[in-house]
Amino acid sequence: MHHRLTVRSALFRENRTHRIEEALRPLFDEEVALARRAAEGLPRALTDRAMFLVAAKRYGEARADFAEVVGPLDGADRTPIVTAT
């Protein structure tokens, strides 16, 4: 439910770039906090917040969230996205 409200709030303010971070940041932070407490949905919540932070030009913070999501994948045996050039 919180995820839906967060996304809808972001879409509502999509064309209103003035002070977007001030209004929406608490919603994305709360989504991450709820996911941490529930022990599920954390990758999605962190990815959502990372994309919001990119839109807000907070690249360092966005990278930290994204790194937390992909961190467990480091060293995992996975197929590369590009298999031929």
C-alpha cells in the first residue's frame, strides 16, 4: 500500500520540479524503512529510492542504494547481459 502511495505521489509531482525532493523524499525513506522492518521488498524499495534520487540529482546517495541492492550479486555466477558484440 505504501509503495502505491509513494509512486502515485511521485507521478502527481512529476511535472512540478520545484521542491520535489522536499515533498517526496520522506515517502521514499519511509518505504525503505518499512521494507527493512518487514524483511521483504527491500530491493524494490531501494531501487525506487535510487531512481528518485537520480531524478533529484543526488547521485552519490542513489549509488549507495543501488550498491546495496546489487551487493549480494557480486561474485555470483551470472550470465552477462551482453553476450556478443
